[in-house]
Amino acid sequence: AHDKYLVRASYFEIYNEEIRDLLSPQKSAHGLELKESSDSGVYIKDLTSVVVKSVAEINSVLQKGKKNRSVGFTLMNAGSSRS
């Protein structure tokens, strides 16, 4: 008996205290909302979720999200993930 799993991928960032969906095709004028429910716990309302079926599909989602990240540079964070 083989087990089957459903895997969903999302990608977001918190930048300037705003939650941004990195997989959404349109740029939101305002950030997404952090919510909590007794059924599913803490979640991000309206966050894009993609079903992935292989490592290649996961890598594709990661590359798409990476292109949409906010990137900034200051002397203080020259070595951080934002530079």
C-alpha cells in the first residue's frame, strides 16, 4: 500500500512590516493579513498556494518567488539576504 500526499507550496516575505505574496502575478497595493482560526491555526489570508508534484516543480516555485523578492542594500546589511 503506497501512501499518497498532497504537497502545496507558498512563498512570502515580510518586508517593512508588510506580508507580500511572492507567487502572486499582481503586486498588491497593501500587504496580506495574518489570521488565526481554531481549525487551521495561524495563516496568511489570500496567500497563493500551488500544488507541487516533483522536486522540479518545487524548484520552479522557489525561482519564481525569488525573482519577486524585495532587494535593498545598505552598509549595515551588506552581507544579508537582502543585498
